Amino acid sequence: MFKNYIKGGLRVLGDYAAALLVYVILLYTFIAITGDNFLNWLPVYSFLMFAIMALFLYSDFWRLAAKEKKPQYNLKPYPLKGLVFGLIGILPLAVIKIIDIFIVFGDELGDKLKGMIVDGVIFGPLYFCLKLFEKNALGYIIALLLVPLLTMAAYMLGYYDIKLGKVLGIKKDVVYEKKQTLSPWNPAVKALEQEKNKKKKKKQQL
């Protein structure tokens, strides 16, 4: 059971890392576009990456919950299991921030650079939340809790088989109509059989 939680936590961390990778890859382009206004627009850019991360988490943990509900896996899932996965997955970020607090270079440039790397890069998809709370302790706590809350929501939706696209009216269920089978006594069926027999005779004659 514990192994299952570790795997789920690693999946959360993987989704965060994937969003962070997109964040870093597109960051230079974003800097080139915004120029001197880069810092002003950074929270908007961060929120877009956060939305991408939310999509990753929704896709992964909706399917995971649907899978774990199947009796053959015997995993005994419960609606809030996604929250536990999220807390485990975000733990490395919390550890990085704790280490960051205790590391002080003693010069303004070094501390500023350290802050940019931790807050602006490692916390990239969550930077908008840090900025909103002016990088105080509450801001970091809320930012770290956003990921477990998203994971919990995604897992709960999968657990209760609620498709977000359907709820929002974006995606509709496709209803396939079954083709009606004609009765063997139907005259149309006899006519079709006769037509098929004629075609077979023609092919044999050729």
C-alpha cells in the first residue's frame, strides 16, 4: 500500500516537473517578447504554466482513480486519496524552500540570485501565488497546497466518474445508434440475397 502512495507522489512530482520544463523552455521567448516589462508579466506567464500543470494532473489522476476503483486491483481507493498523493509529491519543493531559508550568502547579489532561482524558476508554475501574497510565509504555504488540492480534485472527479469537459459543456457524449437488424422474413432481405446470388453467378461465369 505504501508503495502505491510513493508511486502516486512521484506522478505528482513528474507532472509538476513537466510543467516546469515547459516553463523553462518558453521562458527565454517570453523574456524577449515582454522586454523591460518581464517582471510585471511574469505572474501571468506563471499562471499559464500553472494551468498546464493542472491539465496534466487532471488527466493523470482522473484516469488513476478510475483504474484503482476496479476490483481486480484491490487498492481500496477513497475520494481524498489524491490529497495524500499531492502532499507526498510536493514534499521535495517544501524541502527546497526550507533549505533556501537557511542558506544565506551574506551579499546582496548572491541572495538575490538565489531568490530568483528558487522563486522564479523552481517555483515557476506557482510564482503567481507567491507574488500575490508578496512572498510571505502564507504565500508559500498556499502555493505549496495548491498542487495537493488540484490532485485531490482530479482524483475525486475520476473516483465519482465526473468528466470535467462534460460538466463544462465542452465535450458531449457521442451516442452511437445500433443498426437495426432486418427480419429474415422481410421481403427486402430476400431481394438482397437474390441480388448477391446474381452477382456471384456473374463472377463465376467470368
